[in-house]
Amino acid sequence: MANKDTFNNAKTLFKMHHVFAQTVAEEIGMDRAIDLSAKAMEKMGAMPDPLIIKRKTTKKYNARAAEPLVRAVYNSLGSSIKIVEESPHCVLVQCSRCPNYEAARELGIDHPVIERWCRAGRIKSVETMIKQLNPELSFRLVRFRRTAEDFCEEEIVEMIDLGISALASVNLNNNLE
């Protein structure tokens, strides 16, 4: 029950945010509003967080070690993730029920706009947060849900030096991207 309450509380907060964001977009344009939201979310991701402070050590976190932090973010919103694929350098997760998405849909926000806000918002915030553990980690939205019943796929990736004087992202199939 607590998870359902947490989800509904998060959805209410996201509704308030979306109403504000829509109002700002009407005044200054959608692109500028999304840019400003991304900056704000990046700052939120960089705020001192007990989860980060507790995990900061001299050890360098890889993608697998950062996954519990990402899971904690989802849990704090009453949502959950499922690991689909996992290696030390890449963790692919699915999120099926999202309070942010449901709040936006209930307000009648178009699907493509929701995706843009998500990429500029939570994705940016989580990436900034995990970079505090290891600057070579990134968090990205791989696949955005097609419908409310669908899921998103997101991935934690560690950039690794392959000795070719450039950093490369290696996916689970060991293909260079």
C-alpha cells in the first residue's frame, strides 16, 4: 500500500510540475522551457543526497554498482525497475509504471512532448547524480514507451578506455556504439 501511496503522491507532484511547465512553455516557448527544465534537473541531480554521500568512496563505481542508486530513485517515486540485461559496464532496465508519464497523460499532454520533458528531466537528473559516483557513467533513455501500458528502457553505461585514445561505450554485445 505504501508503494501505491508513494506513486500517487509522486504523480500529484508531477502534475503540479507539468502545469507549471506548460505555463512557462506558453510564455517563452517549448524549446526554451525544456532547456531551462534540463538545467534545473541537472542542478537537482547534483544536490547533496544521502544515497550518494553514503556511497562515495575512493572506489570507482561501474554501471552494476550504480544500479542500486538508480533503483532507489525509482522506488522513491513509487515506481520500480526490472533489470533486463546486466554487465559490469552496462545495465539495461525497464520501467513499466511511471508517475511522471501518468501525470502528463492525465493532463492531456501529447506523447512526444512527454518524451522530451522526460529526457530533459528525470533522465538528466539521474545521470548527474550517478556521475558523482563515477564521471564515466551515463544514464540514457534507450526506448521511450509507445503507450501508457508499455515500458521505457533506460541504461546505465560506463565509458571505458579501450586504448584507442578515445572513450567508447560498449554495449552488452560488445559492439562499439
